[in-house]
Amino acid sequence: MNTDTHAAGAHDHHHDDGHAHSTFSGYMLGFVLSVVLTAIPFWLVMSGVLPSKQITALVIMAFAVVQIVVHMVYFLHMNAKSENGWTMMALIFTIVMVVIALSGSLWVMSHLNSNMMPIHQMSGMK
């Protein structure tokens, strides 16, 4: 390696190391999105603007999934370009796991509600 090659390489600070980087504005955008995606479900529940509890639960689950993706993109810096695409595989895996966890939780809560608190038995008691 001669001195000209070394000198040319010494001033190259913009190398691609395979990692995603973010700026202050990127972090602030992620923070604002997180706050909005948290406030809207609270408002939906507190105001009761949606006609049924089932629709409200589905909308809140959708907001939860979107918020997890926002956190992964803006705070964990996951995209299709960094780490040779493995972070995108991690994102897909996370979305699948969240959907399984949310749907399983709702299924368990629904069955607990119907099996542990039967209304027809409680209304006959005096």
C-alpha cells in the first residue's frame, strides 16, 4: 500500500458498514408516531366512538401491530438493506409472532369470559 492510496482512504469517512443509522429527526418522527399510535387507542376506548367492542378490539390490535413495526423501524433500525436483509426476516418473524400472541390472547379471554361468567346462570339467582 503506497502513501497515495493510504491518504485517499484515510479521508473516506462515509463507508457502508452494513448497519442502518438514524438522525435526530428520525428518532423524533418515531417518537411522535409512537405517541400518536398510543393516544388514538386510548381515545377510541374512552370516547366509545366505534359501534361495538369487537370492532374496537380489532382496531386496537391493528394499532398495536403498527406501533411494533414503527418501533422496529425507527428505534431498532430494521430495513431491507442492513445486515444483508436479515433484519427484514426478523421483522417478518416479529409480525407473525405478534399476530399469534394477539389472536391467542383474545381467544383465551373470550373463552374465559364465556366459561367463567355465564350470564344465564347469574340472572336466575335471587
